[in-house]
Amino acid sequence: MYIILLKFIKPHDEVEKQVLAHREFLDKYYELQKFICSGRRSTNEGGVIICSASNLNEAEAIIKEDPFYINKIAEYEIIEFSPTKYAAGFEQFINK
């Protein structure tokens, strides 16, 4: 499982130009059951995606499709982790 942190590197008006395309990208990976949740950071400096890619290469390949990545709107940090404790029902998101 991966936490993907986005940090905007362009002005807010450049971000807004790509928001619709970014949401379409998110929708695609929710439909493919690769994204668990996502949203803007409270500081509005970027976003967070929780991703259930099967490996780091897949997570990186997914990110390369994001319009924010393609248009150099954001930088990405991918953090791999293995959940060991979680709320009931969350186990459906964990790769086995």
C-alpha cells in the first residue's frame, strides 16, 4: 500500500486549469480499485492519495498518467507501508 503526497510547484491558477483532468484521472483509478481515498492537503499546497498498487513500479506508472505530473504541476513522494492495524472493513483494501 502506498501514500502518495503531491506538492504543487506551480501557481494556484495553473493548478486550477488541470483540476478537471486530474479528477478524471482519479476516477479512472477508483474504478480500477487502485485508489482508496484522496483529497487536498489542509494547507492547500497539494494532495494525498492512498493507493493499493501491487508494487512500487505500478504506483509510479499510475502517477505518470496524472495531468498534474504530465504538466509539471506537482512533485510526488511515494511512501510504501504495510498496514498492521486498521479499522474493521479496511482489510478489503490490503493486497494479499
